[in-house]
Amino acid sequence: MWNFSLLAATRSIETSMPFVLYRFMVYLGISLALLFGTLAGAGTLIAFSSFSAKPTALASVGAVLGFAGLAYLLYKFRGSALFNAQAGTLALLVEQTRVAKLPEGKAQIEFAKKAAAERFTPSSFVQVGSALGQALQALPTPPCPMLERTGNPTLTQAGKWLSGFLSRLCGPAIMALNFADAAAANPWRSAERGLVIHAAHSEALLKYRLYGLLFELASLAAAFVLMLYPVNYFISLLPVDVGFWRYVFALAFAGTLEGAFFNPIVTAAMAQLYLAQDKNLGQDVSTQVAALAEHNEAIRLIHEKAD
């Protein structure tokens, strides 16, 4: 019996609102860093070309370099930048299944950080998440009936890509399993169990993750339209025309809302499905994992590290 509910997940997020606000500040800081990096890149090239006839001609080039440079640094150090926000969210999601009430205020934030640090380090969190994403994408995926019926090879291939993409998006929900097992000292073992659950119920899980993705995209679109108004106001105060960058900035701040609020809701809803199935899974899953390990090196890596 599947119990996928975005409404119930929203209520669980509401009970951890102090940490949600902390997560919002983290993602807002990233968006502001991208904004200032873009403006700094544009301003730097304007300064270098100030003696030319058109000093603003290279502003767009500088903006691209500034944005791309900051984006690369944030991706490179995503473990340190996002560890507490992402791993702490998973810890609180699982803790809510154990206790009637979470700590409040700042104590909730400290509790989540401590729980995350007890299970992962920033580097191990990234390593497990990356390997799990690759392994999920390598698993055989159910066909998309609607696209399969067209008989079009391109659409069929698109359906397979979509299934693999949705499988990869299930990774964060699977990582919540590590916080559910009080005795789990090795996060690779919970990743193994998640792979077994996903392989056994991929059709249902991918269907629900598709619902979650559509919810995220609709929320992101609404947030993008909402963010255009303040972005346009502040851009009107600048001495130069930023052109299409207004849309980039609006999308970046919409991404803040998506990362802080909408994505945790979907992750919470999906995590409940894996947690429910994990209770019905036997303790020894080595045989199932060994069979899955034949499909891809990423699955074999997880299996080896879990031993």
C-alpha cells in the first residue's frame, strides 16, 4: 500500500520551520553570491575597458565569466556549502517518525546539524549521493507506456532517459534511510537497501517521483514569475541595462524558494515511501545487491563499500 502525499509532507516540513528558514538562508546566500559574482564580473570588464569608446560593450562577457566562475566554485565546494542544509533536512524528516515533537527554535537547527554530522561528513555525503545517483540511473527502468505506444524510436529513447533521470532524483530520499537505522554506522549499507527497494518497486516509485517533479516545476515557474517583480525593480536602479540577466537573476532567486521549500516537500513524501518499504525488507540484502551489481560499476562500488 503506497501512501504518497505532498500535503502530509508539507505538514512535516511546517513542523521543522526553524530549520527550513535556516535552509532558506543558505540557498539565499548562494543566489546572492551568484548575483554579486555576475555584477562583479561585469563591473571588472567595464573598468578595464573604461578608456574605450564603448566601455559597457564587454559587460555581458564579464557577467558570464563572473556567473560561471561562482557557479563552478559553488559546485566544487557544494559539500561544505550545502551539507548541513541537505543532510540536516533528512535527519529531521526521519526524527519526526520517532518523536511527537521536534526541538524548537535554534535548538532544532543545532540538533539537525549534530545528527547529520554523526552519520556523514561533507565529503562522504557527496560521495554517497553521487555514487547512488549513478547506480540508480544504471538500474533497468520500466518503459514509459505512453511513449512506447507511439513506436517512435526517438520518443522511446526519451522515455528511457526520463526514467533514468527520475531514478536519479530518488537519491536524496534513499539517503534518509541511513538516519532511520540507529545502528547504521556505514552509510553505504543504507544506500544498498535503497537500491534493492528501488529495483523492486521502480514503476510505482518513478510514477510518484514524476508527480513530485511536476509539482517542483510548477512551483518553480510560479516563483519565477513572482521574483521578476522585485528583480525588475532593483535592476531599474542600476546605471546600465542588464538585458536578459534579469531573467537569470529571477530564476536564481526562484531556485532559492525551490531548494528551500518545494524540494524538501517532495523529498519528504518520497522518503516516507522508502522508509515504509525498508521495514518490510529483510536484514540481509547481499543476494539482491549482488544481482544488481551486475548492471553497473557504480552499484558494485556501493556493494564493496558496504561490506
